Amino acid sequence: MKILRNIFSIKKECSYKTITILGIKIKLFDYNSKYLKLSKTIANLNNKIEQTSHQIYDRALDIDNNFIGLYLRLNSANACQEFDATELFNKNIKPLNIEYLSSDTGYIEYLFPNLQGTFDSKQKTEENPNFFYMGGIYPSREHTHIIAEALKRNEKVYIFEDCFLRSIFSHVYDVEPKLKKSIGYTIDDITHYIDALIPSRLERMLNDETLVITEEQRLRARKCIDKILETHLSKYNNQPIFEPKIGRDGVEKVLVVDQAFGDWSIIKGGGGEEVFNNMLQKAIDENPDADIIIKTHPDTMSGNRGGYYTGIKQHENIYPMTEPINPISLIKYVDKVYVCTTQLGFEALMCGKEVHTFGIPFYSGWGLTIDDQKCERRTNRRTLEEVFYIAYIIYSHYINPEKKCRCEIEDAMEYLLKLRDEYLNNTGCNL
């Protein structure tokens, strides 16, 4: 026994276990020790900051890499080569709850017909869950708790997020619940699709040359794209549909899209203040004779969050667009689009526009966009229909709240159109 201890021994050193095999020391990451340190740091941070969520995100950047690194190591340890989210829907599951995915903000429970427990944070958390999930990947005490519980059981943590066709209003608006509840989710077993630091499941699918989209699937994607363009459907669908009149007659129009300050898609997608400043400057320099239109993000118009171009006034050929307008309407009006990570950039591709990216959104790097930042991992080339089919149909999961069950994207689009018409009729608005 003494000989065996000399050949193979384990010793704790801070956040690592040092394993000695035949006299060679190897350091392995110790989840439990690292979790305790991160848990205290995040708890202290959240206790001290009584501000809006995006300000907390900004202050949390110093711990984010460690926090997400822990989560990624967890998932990497249990990662499978292939992942089919539909397998989850047929399981008898008891989830670990967090507030983001409560019934107040969506219809997620309808994805799981065999659910044992609740997704509502107002109910008691399941003591022995067999399903661990997080809404997004931002640092929080709730997320730290979920990761720790999953580590104890050697389970994966799934990342849920609203998908690309969501609701009538964003969740930040004070409106009737069904108008802001999410009817669509993405589920990722690696990371959030906005995370450009490592390849998400969506990126892996797009980069997989063996994932071939058939002609039938391509035609289905094309039909869905045409329907979106015809009906002006987007992630949020409360904004009026009209042709704007901005700037000078007969002059090329270049759209520069602002986003909510400190949004997690900016933090994880290669963005920031410097990137937004660079984007605007390049749009001006590369299009000296054009009108530069700066579009405000819907959440900033609600008064809940600021943007990177908040406060910019009209001058020379710069025209801020703060008036609510359907994104498809605005895209159709312009010739080029400059974006950081916003979904509007992909909608611009659907409209056939030239799109310049300055962050690393999910649709950049596949040969469709002109990219200021290159993602060397993305080596495959995809058509518009292929990216749409993989992102909007394979990767996204939809719910028909009237039928209280999963549905296909076509059914989800019809539900959103019906709900939008109902909202307009009840309010007397006219899109």
C-alpha cells in the first residue's frame, strides 16, 4: 500500500488537485474549490450593486472569464459529439428553477409534456432535480448555484435563450403578459449562441460540413424567409410598419444599428464602446456621400436602457432614427447596414442588403457578411437559406400557447401574426 501511495498520490493546491503519477505532477482543475471562491465573489458583487442589470454586467466583467470558464469546463467534461435538444422534451424531468425562465416571461413549460415540477420561480425549487438550465450566461448567484449543483451530480447545464421570433413586445414593457411572453427558445448544451469566445452548438452545426441542408429544406427556409419579409415579422412585433423619410432625396442610405449598452451579446460578442465608435467612423469614412442613419434599439426607446449612440444629434449627413419602426421596414429603405451583434444584421441579409459586422454575431464568418473581426474557427461557407434553416428551424424550438404544445416555425409565425392583429384591433393602432 505504501508503494502504491508513492506511485499515485493526490494533493490539494488552491483551485487544483495535483496528481502524482510515477513521480510526474499533473494539475487538474478542482471544481468545488473554484466554485466556492466564485460564489463568494459573485454574491458580494450583487449585494453591493443596486443598479440595473446591464450595469451589473459591466461591473461583473472582471469575474466573467473565470465564471464562464468554470461552466465551460463543466460542459466540456460531459460534452457529447452530437446533441439533439428534442431528446430533452420526451424525458420525465424535474428542473432546477431560475427566475429568468419563469412563466412570467414565456411558455417554456409547454416544451416539456412530461415535466415533473415547475419552471415558475415563485414555486419551491426542486430539491432533487435531474435537469439543470440557465437563462443566458451572465454572472449571478442563481447561475453559480445551478453550476455548483450540476457539478455535484456530474450533470450538464443547458443554456436557454429567446429565439429569433419571440413575441409582440420585449419583456421590459409593462403590457399584457401574453404580448411579451416568449413563444420560442434556443437550447444549447455548450454556451449561448451570442458567445463568440468559444463555439456554441449553433456555431458547430453551421461549421459542420457533414450537416447538409437538402433541397427540400432549402425551399422550406426560402418560403419562411419570404413570409417574414412579406409580413415584416421580427423578434419583437409591436413597431409600426411604414416607409420612412430620412435625409436627402436621391442619396444612398447607410444604416448603423445601435444596441443596448452593456447587453450581454455585446460583452460576449466582441463588442464594446470602442467597437461602436469604430463602426460609426468606418460607416462615415466608407460612405462619404451617403446619409448615415443611426437606429436606436427598442429597449432604449422604452426608457429602460441606454445605447452606445444615445445623445447623438443630427449634423451634416448623420441622422439619428429614434422613432419606433419595424426593422424590416427600415432595412428595406436603406442600401447598406453596419452592425455589431444585433439580429437585425441577419434580417438585413434576408432583405438582400450588404451587411458589415463589427462584433462576431452568429451569422458572421460564413461568407455572407463583410466582417471587421474575423473568427478563425469559422471555416465553412453557408448560403442564407442554410444559416436560416439551421438557426431558425433546427436550433430554435417554438410553442403555440393556444394549443399549449411545441409547434413548427410556420405555426409560430401564424400565431404571432394573429396576436399582432389582435393587439392592433384592441388598441386601435395601425402598423
